[in-house]
Amino acid sequence: MGPFHLDERLARDSVLITTLGLCQLRLQNDCRWPWVVLVPQRNDVSELFDLTPLDQAVLTFETNLVASALKDLTGAVKINVGALGNIVRQLHVHIIARNEGDPCWPGPIWGQGTPVPYAEHDKQDFIKKLAGAL
Amino acid sequence: MGPFHLDERLARDSVLITTLGLCQLRLQNDCRWPWVVLVPQRNDVSELFDLTPLDQAVLTFETNLVASALKDLTGAVKINVGALGNIVRQLHVHIIARNEGDPCWPGPIWGQGTPVPYAEHDKQDFIKKLAGAL
């Protein structure tokens, strides 16, 4: 098995919030939307169905735990969940809080425009609030 | 509870392939990509976490069953899975087979360009093949 290796682009574009039973929960460093990613700590997994059935069940649990907390925290109209991976092949699940009138609404956010990094204080504040809501 | 009511836009844009334990499996009528949607047969459900825990587990099972079959059938490089629902609020999970060089690659496909309906023969052929692969 070997130690878990996080994809370099995921490491560069996001910051660790906390580790759950299966996944790293990471904040995407783009303050245009509240946007987190779950990365199962398994090597050489690209598709959801590459996970074992138990890991699939745990990922579902963690996805819904985080999605629900994010909706409560942000008051978002809709949560978007997606596992795409066309560019970064390491399996990761995006969870994004969406609101009417946000950039790209009602379209998807991936690959749109240019990321706007958080101010350090805002990033730490968001991380603290989301970790506290889990 | 009442009988299950399918959203009118989902009904218009897709055609029933088969019914699984929880979901309708429907073919999106857009031959630019092999693209199906799973619609849990539950009324008044918008977010994944609005489902009961049992339904969440079944949806995960059905998503991975279909995603795996679609990858085998199409030889796709990557399967994209997403639950967005910014426009159509009834919970539905998109499962799309993607390949390098397809329209929009490597970006997401939602909301891009104009749907290209299937020729009737091709539609029935795809439905038969996918249903047979499940």
C-alpha cells in the first residue's frame, strides 16, 4: 500500500481543513464560492467504483455530512456535488455551495474564470467555522 | 407519499432506460456524449442528504453500477458524476462517459452548446446495450 500520496495539483490548489475517517477534507483556495473537496486517502484510485464497497459507503457518508454542514453554514440555495477528474485523475469529490447570482450561476463552476485566493484571515475563519460545524 | 412525480424537464430531455431498485435510469437525449441520469423515485428530494441513509447507500450502489457499466461499454477515459440541480431541483445524478477530444474536454459538459438528439435507431441501440450491460 505505502503512505497516501496527495496529487500535487490538489495540494497546490487547496488546504487541509481536517481528516475524516476516509478522506482529507480540503478547502479550495478560491473565495468566489464556498468550495471544498474530499480526497479519499487511497492510492491509485480514479473512479468512484475503483473504491471498495466499504470505502464507497464511507465516502457517501462523508460527502453528505460535509454537504449538509456546508449548506447549514452558508445558507446556500443548492449544493453541487461532482466527481469529474478529467484533469486531476486522483479521485476527489467537489462540494460547492451555490446561490442565485453567484459567478457562473446556474452553470457549473469548474474551469470558469480565474481563482480568487482567500485573504488569510478569511480562510482561517472559514476553516474554523466548517470544522466546527462537522 | 403519493405516486412518484418526475420533473417535467427531466421527462422532456431524457428517456427511460430501465428502473433500478431506487432510481429511474434515463438516457439524456444528447448524443454528443454517452450521458445518463439516475433519478431516485422519491418526491420532494433536492439534495443528496435529503435522502434517508438507506436510500443514500442504494443510490451510491446504483451510481457505481451504472458508472462502471458505462465505462466498460464505451471504453471512456473518465466517468464524470455530478449532482448539481441549480436549474432542475428534483434530485438527479448525471453519469457521463468522457474521452480526450470530446466536445468540452476536459471541462464539464453541463450547459455547454446545444443538445444533439439521437437518431432513433442509435438511441434504441444504446439503450439496449447499456441495459444489457447492467
